[in-house]
Amino acid sequence: MPVPHVPEIRLWQADDATLLWQRSEDEIGVIGAALPFWAFAWAGGRGLARHVLDHPGLVRGRRVIDFAAGSGLVGIAAALAGASSVTSVEIDPFAIAAIALNAAANGVEVSPMIGDLVGSAVDADVMLCGDIFYDRAMTAAILPWLRELAASGVTVVVGDPGRSYRPGSGTILRAAITVPVEAALEDSDEKAVDILTILPA
């Protein structure tokens, strides 16, 4: 289906989160498996994808990493906007499969990569992150790393819809975008997404 507010991009999307979650648990044989984040276009990613398409100069001709890529939405937007290469990174093998399917559905080349990059140097010019500040432990782990990448010359841009653990300082607001969201996943029918540049430590 086309992504609301980003109709240039079509994704394979779940219409029943609970059923898909159950099927994911059954497939891997683990009760309490991770929510299938890859089956939805989350608010932060939606806003960031819209920003990338509206401001292609951010990525055009540059090497891009879509970090914690989920469905691959943001990486697909970067590819459509003219990035020289796009690597979409995830730790979930189901997400890797979804990214490949979604890239093919949009006729773009995106390289899915499974693994945990946190703490590593990256071979990229731009790091794009949609909706990553929803968990205290995750934020504590990745934010210092993102600041180190920014200090090394990587442009780090995050789409954040007001998640609880967003940093209170050390960012620059690039834009604010209101996007429609699914009430079953969020607490409203729309979210204001801030597009933030992460500053060096």
C-alpha cells in the first residue's frame, strides 16, 4: 500500500499487528518475540522519509545508512532522492527480508545489512534514523555513538515524534512535519515529527 503522507513509496504493511505478532512468535518458536516493527510505517520514519524526499540535497550523491531501518521506508526514500548508495541496517532477520521486498516494490537498490553497528565506525556520509528514542536503554546505548559519528563528519538526522527518551539538548531542529498515523499503534490519528540533526558530543 502507499504510505500515508509519503505516497511516492509503497510498502508491504500489516493490517493486524496482533495476528502478525502471533505468527512471528510461532515462526521462530519464541513466546514474547519482538514486536514486528518492520511491518509498519512508524511516525518518525514517515516524517523523515517525507523530509528526505522534499529535501533531496541531504542525501543526493552521498552514501547513506538507514539505521534501525524497520520496513526500509527511510532508506527507500534516500534511494529515490538520489543517494549514491543506501545500506539499511537491522538486527531482525524478518526486517531484512521486509526491506528487500519493499525496495524491490519501489524499484530501488537498497542493501539490507543484518547486525548491530552501535559503537562501530561507519563508511557513510549520512546516517538516517527514524523513531529511535522510544526506549531508555536503547537511547542510552546509541546516543553517545551517534554523537561520535557526528564528530567524525557523518551527518546524523533523526525523525522523532516526541518519544519519551528523546535528548533534551545537543540537537538542531531542521523541520517539523505532522503526519497521519494509525490509532492502533499510536495515541492519536496524527503526530508532529521533529527532524533533528544530532550534534557532536
